[in-house]
Amino acid sequence: MANKFEPLITVDEVQEILAEPKETVKPVLWTPKPAAAASQWMEFTSPCRIKGEVREDVIFRTIYRGARTAVHGQATIFLTEAFCASLFVGPHRVFGVDTDDAFHTSLVGLGRPQFRKPLADRSHEHIWVDEGEGYAEPIVPALETIGALMQYFLPRANLTLAGGFAHPLKGRQIELIL
């Protein structure tokens, strides 16, 4: 059986798609993302409309996890919010912005400033390079809220959210620990 690889799209093709004005087909409606762990992620995904045509292969996806406290034995660890926004073309994440406490090392992007360097910054953006996905550069100062991330991401992706942005916790009650 022959190996089958998805063809990579070129940097120029990605730039063309990013340059096109896009709008999500659906308004933002957050849904719980199934997870094996106790942390609850929320997700919104929508195809995009480009030049009046719904493109099922151009997908906007954003995920959010609220701040939480994890208890491990006698240790109590506060974990801040984590969130990201991404634009996919087919299976490829061609542009993304992440804010979380995880480190990222770019394994692609030979000759670029962050190649093989760990990014310790809370926020970074994923940029499509000749080798494909996996290259990221820091965003300083960090994007501390999902609203700030959207203000950064949407104009760079040339994307409009149908109905505007809605925070994933909008309308939810805060649980008090007594």
C-alpha cells in the first residue's frame, strides 16, 4: 500500500486566503468540548463565507478554558484561562493565535527567528511556512483575555464573526465555593 500524504498548500495560497474578506456562516455559539479530564473546554467552529460562497474547506475554530484550581494531593495550583483562535484550510491550521501556559518550540521554519527556540511567552501566533504548520512567534505583550485575542486575530485573518463576538461565559452563573 502506497503512502498517502495530504498535499501542502503554499505560503502564497495561504496569504491569498488570509487576504480575502471572510465571514463565519454561523453566529458564535459556544458548545462544551468533550474531554477526558475535569477541565471543561468550550468550542465554536464554523465554515467561512468567501465572496458569497460557503467554503466548507475554510474553517474558523476557537476554544476556551476558564481559569481553574487544580488540587494534587496537598498542592493547590491556580491555572489561568487558556484560549486560541485558528483558521484551517482543509486539515491544515494555516493561521492561529494561542494564549496558554504551555511552551511551544517551532520544529519547522528553518532560517526564521524562532526556529527550534522554545517560546515561553503566554501568547504566540502560528504562521504557515514553506514546510507547513508548526512555526510560531511570540506576541508581546500577551493577550490576557479572549476578547483581546479576538481583536488581534480577526483583522489579521480578515474575518468577521456573524453576529459579533460573544464571550464563552456570557450568561453563565459563577459558582461560589463555600
